[in-house]
Amino acid sequence: MSTVSPPITALIADDEPHLARALAAQLLSLWPQLQVLEPARNGAEAAQRIAAEQPDLAFLDIQMPGLTGLEVAQGIEGDTRVVFVTAYDEFAVQAFEQAALDYLLKPVSNQRLQQTVQRLQRTLQVGRERPYPDEAPADTGLMQALRQLGPAPGTGGPLRWIRASAGDVTHQIAVGDVLYFQADDKYTCVITSQAEHLIRTPIAELVQQLDAQQFLQVHRSTIVNLAHLAGTRRDENSRLFVRIRQHPRELPVSRAYVHQFKTM
């Protein structure tokens, strides 16, 4: 007796409804079997809908009210695969870093969207065949294209010191001494083996300032210092955690960042 696979579902998030409808029509013309859900009107709604409905695919506009598409992607904990759709190409490298499967520039042509559809179909097929779809090999062609689109790196060099104020006292913390950074409401916690400090610099800005060879983002709210990495662990549900030397807590690795540990 043959088994019928459930339909592949897609959520489009764009604060311009006519663009969301146009993209839905294009997708359905190229992929008639795709089930396109009612679009989300902003980033916050997209995040809620993805968490609740767990679509297979999410087409996210990057610049949306409330949460950007990049921030929505950072928060995805399920198996939803992301394609960014935007009028601006300066976000390309960040899009790849959020494990996007593709990056579309508006206005989206049918020819370019057809390439995306083919990439998505291949990736979803690999996901069905692999026990851990997060660990599928990266699309190196997409990586190269995105890095070519991205802006040239700054020339100021990576961050070496952190200044954290507490009352009248300002602490000067060597970046190498930091075990990890973790977002905490309006602040970012700077965790060392000796103390915890608060700074106002958000995680999204820190990750751009830190040495990428030394610091690795493992969650939308966490950056770890690889020099203090003791190892990793998977639990019974195959969720990945990192262990830090001189620190009792294990830190969760979100799905968007699991692939980084395959080469370690």
C-alpha cells in the first residue's frame, strides 16, 4: 500500500501585501504541488506563524516592521528552511550566515525563481533521505555568490577589549578572556571565568566586530569563544549543546548554526 507524502508548505512574509501575493502566484506557477499559506504581514507575525505552523519553507523579506527577516531566521528552532527576498543586496553575507537556502533580489524574475525552486526541491529531498537534515553539506556555489554580493570587510581589525561600566567603575576586559556573550533583555552579558558584566552592544553588532576565527555564534542570543570550547554533546532528541571550560552550563546550539560544527 503506497504512502502519500504530506504537501510541502511555504509561508511568505512581506509587509507589502501585493508583493507577497505576486510571489505566491509565481511560486504556484512554477511549483503547483506547493501549498502556499496565508502570508505574514510583518516579522513578529512571521516568527509566531513559523513556530506554530512549522512550514517547510519560509520566504522572508529582510526589512520588515518589528523583526527583520534576519532576526526571524535566527529564532527558527524547527526544520523550516529559509529563502530571503529583498530589494537590497548588502545583507547577502548575513543571509548566508543564517543558513538561508537562497537569496532573491526584488523584483524576482521567473527564471531566477525557477533556480530557487530547483534548489529547494533538491534540498528537501536530501532532508528526507538524511537522518539529520541540518547536517546536509553546504551549497558552496551559493556561499561564493553571497560573499561576492556582500560588502568588503572593515579595515579596523577585530575587537580586542570590552569596556563594561558598573556604577562609577569601568571594567576593561580582554576579549580573549571572555568565555561567551549572551543576550539578556536590553543588555548583553559578558561571561568570563571570574565574573559577569553587562554591556549595551547587541549580539548582532558584536558578531561583526569579533574575530571570526576565534568567536562563533551558536544561537541568536549566544556567541562562544572557541579557545574555551571543551566539547559538544547531543541529547536524546539530537539537539546539540556546547560545553565551555571553567563554566558549569551547557549552551544550546540552534538549528541555523549546527552545520558549523561538522568541520571541527
